[in-house]
Amino acid sequence: MDLSVYYSVKHLFLLFFMQKIIGINRKVPWPVHFTSQIKSCENLIKKTNKNPGDAVGCYIDARNGIILEENVWIGPKVSIISKNHSLENYTEYKKTPPVIIRKNSLLLTNSIVLPGVELGEHTVVAAGAVVTKSFPGKNQLIGGNPAKVIKTLGNYSG
């Protein structure tokens, strides 16, 4: 017996149960891992076939908008935050442009993308990186805190 089918059905049932019955991320129209949180899914434009938040422990806040182009992969415990507090009044939020992540990009474990950031095509964000500014170039590996370009990559071939 092929156990991968059993585990995938079991996994989908668990996601369905936690999301639709228990109510965790109930308004999100795609499967989301029950340890992940998605805010304002209606402001998340998802052109990718991957489901943001299906990895463990993700935090995706789309209140100012997030645009994910084709083939964007989001690893476990990744945070994408599109809205920031005013530093003069913590109950107010700043209006910023949406976070844009261009096609064929990969965000690795524990990386953080902050408001107003745009990542260019085929950008790999290293594990633990904190992306505080935009990197509109393509074919790049960025990492660190704050993130910087670590190296140039070849064209995406997937």
C-alpha cells in the first residue's frame, strides 16, 4: 500500500478540520496550516499555484496588500508583513505600497519581509534574513539582517 496517499488525505483532512470546523483561518479560501496565520486574505493577490501559509508557522499580514507572482515558494515560519504602526501613535497604521514578490522566488525558513518591499524575479531569501528594503534585481540570493545581496544566481530553470 502506498502510504503517501494515506498521509496526504490525512493531512488534507486535518487542514480542513482545523480551518473550516475549528475556525483557524476560516476566511482564507485555500488550505492553510493550522499553525500559520493569514490576515486580510482578500488583500493577497496570489498568482502562484503554491498556497501561502501551507507551511508550518507562517505569519502573513496582507492589510496593505501582498502580491505573489507565479511560482513563489514560502518556507516554514516565514513572515510577510505589509502594514506597520505609526511610531507616534501605536493605534494608527502607516499606508505603504503592497509587498511584491516576483515570479520564481523562494523565501526560506524564518525569513521576514517587511512593508513596502519588492523582490525581483528569481530572488532567494536566505533563512533568517530580514528584508527591510526592496531588491528589484533578478537572479539574486539575499540574506542577513538587514538583508543584502550575497551573490548573483544563474537564470531560473525550473
